[in-house]
Amino acid sequence: MSMDDIGHVAVLGAGNMGHGITEVVALAGYDVAMRDVETEFVNEGYENIEWSLKKLHESGRLEELPDEVLARIETTVDLEAAVSDADLVIEAAPEDLDLKREIFADLDEYAPDGAILASNTSSLPITDIAAATDRPESVVGTHFFNPPVKMDLVEVIYGERTSEETAETAQAFVESIDKTPIYVRKDVHGFVVNNVLGPLGEEAAWMVSEGVAEIREADATMVHERGYPMGPFELGDLTGIDVSYRVRAEAGRPVPPILESKVGAGELGRKTGKGYYDYENGDGVDYTPEDASEDFDWLRIEARILNEAAKLIDDDVATPEAIDTGLRLGAGFPEGPCRRADEVGLDAVLEKLDELYEAYGEDRYEASPYLHDLVEAGRTGKTTGAGFYQYAETDGGTDADESGVFHEIEVGDTDVTDGRTITEADVANFAGVSGDFNHIHMDEERMRESIFGERIAHGMLVLSAATGLIWQYRSIEMRDSVVAFYGLDDLRFRKPVYIGDTIHVEMEVVETTPRPEGAGNGTVTFALEIKNQRDEVVISCEMTSLLE
């Protein structure tokens, strides 16, 4: 089965994930059948899709009429009818291994021989699910994140017998529905995101259980000092404390006492009105920046997060790029854990882990051999020029040349530039200002403070299109920064088209919001051709501007 063969998709389940995946697939133009076991469940899921499409259309994010998308969706309670002509089946049933195995056994009977059978499980073994069929090579994991319409990431997980063709087709399908896939090449518990994310809540819970930290102190420090989107206890209340408890218990890992006590008291988070915070009789999540503390040992938490990432790399489960993409898009991390580790210093991370292992003797603090190897090789991060990533040396350190990289492209220009070579030094200088060598982004405030912020923003647009970063990584932070900086209404882009050694990219900047006098309004379309030449990239850029 290849991408060219996929035309009809079946989604099994009409709950939050099922109807969300169905909507995403239909929005991408596929015909899709949504099936659940009860008509009531199917109808409710369909109504949720109707409501969501209406909101997307009202906000201008959906050009089609909602009814045109809905026309591509069929609903049924008949499993055979749903999958008999499906090229791809995505199972989105509750997280119960026996239930999923039962479903896949039925799929083995009803789905076409060449169909790809995918599970949306967030942590259950793909290998065990696939074993319920006579075609494990056609079974793959496609873990969407909740809500699927908004979340950009999909983990594509190999079972032990998943074929390369199946995984590659699944990845291509994910891209075709405007999502970002990352490969999880081994069927490990928790895959990538949940595996690496786990220590954020777990280690904070141990620290509070030991009496060395307070809940608000932990949340405030990790959010306001370390840049995470939510504090570990705030996140625990949102996802459900019982979920965290069950994941650890099922994996045979020790459970922090505070989790035991909360589950025992039935205080499971927002869904019960009380968890780490009180949502019924209190103020809910009420930590403030003042609750952050210099005494809070944030490195204890981050060292464990970074160690889990190193273990996945060492075990060939995922690459540093995949891990960083996954945690940024799937968990909202300010930067990927591998990138964060290079900033902190791998030697500091290793020292903290060794300190904790000596003090507690717990396996969770045992440093990855890969981390040891990097430090012994002197690859301790950005300060040494190499860590999880390789960093370019620049004459200006982290200060970019004031001329900017793309200074010849100004707002309002209508021009066709000659072919131009972007060298490693160019990228390094630019990244010095944007703050990140591989994933270029800059927040609006920093851009406005810069004397050449306008040039940086344009450089971000052009360089992102040129390298395909927007398509490959979907940097939400970068997109939002540019949109906010320019007062844009939208930033649209098309998937790069690869023809031989040339990449064709188109990006459209839509702007109707009034800007300062002389800045103009309208639409800018970047059309670029990128040709690889050894270690350099030659870019021919045509910028058609409607700005006046």
C-alpha cells in the first residue's frame, strides 16, 4: 500500500479522538467513514464535527463550506460496512489492550488485504495489538494528540514487524492531512512524547512527597523561570492524577506518595473538582510568579527529562530532531529537550544525575550510556560547539551581523533576486539573533527591541521557506511571532515539492490588518527554488508583493 492507493479512510471511534481525527481527515479531502458501537455515540461525534467546522468557517480558517466537508463523512455502527473498502483504518477506541486486540482481530477479517491498520493508542504496545492479526507488517501506530484539529503532531510508531512501506505510507498520509509526523522506530512504552514528558510530573511529585518543594513553588518555577507552558501539578490536574498513577503502576515503576494519597482520596484533578488545586471551593490553579523560588531544584526535573531523551537516542528509538519536534508540538515545550540539554550543558546534567543516583540509588537516576559518551568526548553542548547537535562557530558569537542575512529583501519590494548561496556562517549569524541554530524562531518582543527586527522577520520567512522548516517542524512559536510582528491575518504555505535536487516552495503572507503609514497592506507571495550544492544551498527567490 502506497500513498497513491489511499482514497478512503475509516476511523473507529467517535469520541474526542475519533471525531477529531475524522474531521482532520475530511478537511484534507479524504472520504472517511466514522464508526462507533452505538448510534448515540456516532451522532454525538458527528454533531461535534458540525460545531467545529462551523467555528472554523466563521473564523475564516475554513474556505470550504462546512457542508462540503461533512459530505465526505459517512457514519455507521456496522464495522464491516465501515472498513470493507478502506485503504487505511485508524482505530481510536479507549485505551484497553484487550479491546484493541479484539478490534484488530475483526479488522483482519473485514478490512481489505492491502489496507493499512493503524492504532491511535497513546502508550499500548503496537506489537501486541498487531499480534491479533495475520498481517502484523501492515499494522502501525499513529498517535494523534488531543484535540486532533488543533494539535499538529502525530507519532508514527513501528511495531516489531511493521514494514518500512507501511510506516512510510503512514508518515506520508500524516503529512497529507497537514500534520507533522515523527518516527518512533521501536515499540517502547510511552513512545516518545509521553516517555520524555513523564519525569516532569513524576519527579516534581517525588520532590513534594519528600518535603523539599511545594506544589505552587514547583509550578511557578517551571513556568515562569524555565518557560514550560504548564506546571507539573497544573498539568497533572488537567490530564487526571489517576492517569499518571495508572501509567506508573502498569509500568511497574514506584509511585510517589502524593499520587497514592490523591487517588486514594478520590481527588483526581479538574474532573473531580479537586486535585493538587481546589476547583470547587478554592481558586483553582492559583500560583503566581512570586511563588517561584531560586531554591527550587529545577535541574533535578530537567536532568531526568533530558536523560529519558538520551536513552531514546541511544536505543535508536528516535533522533534528537524527532524528540525535540515531538515535545515542542506535542507538549508545548519552549524548546526540545535535546536543545535544552545543550543549553544547560550535558556535563551539568550528568553531574546532577550522578548526584541523585548516589543519594537515592534509584534506577530512574542512572545516566544513559549515550550521555556518558557525549560528555567523555567533550560534546557538552553549545559552549563547546557540540552536544546532541553540532553548532557552527561564528566570529560574532551570539550577536548577528547588523546587516542581517536577507537585507536585500525589504517590505514593499517587488523583485526577483539572483541565485544566492546561504552559507553555514549566514545561518549561524542569523540563528544567533533568533536564539536557535536548527529551529529558528524569535518572539515578537525581542524582534521589536532589535534595531533590525523588520529584517529578521523577513529573514525568518524566507529562510524558513527555503529550508522547509515551517513545513517540517511547524514551529508554532515562529509562525505566531511573525504573524504578531507584522499584524498579519494569516501565514499560509504549501508543502515543498522535491524535483531532483531542487525544492520548490511557495508561501503566502496574507495581511489585511492596517499597519503603520508607509508600510502597506496586502499579500506577499514568496516563490523559491532551492538547489543543494554540496554543503551549501542556492536559493532563487521571487517575491511578488501587493504591498503599496
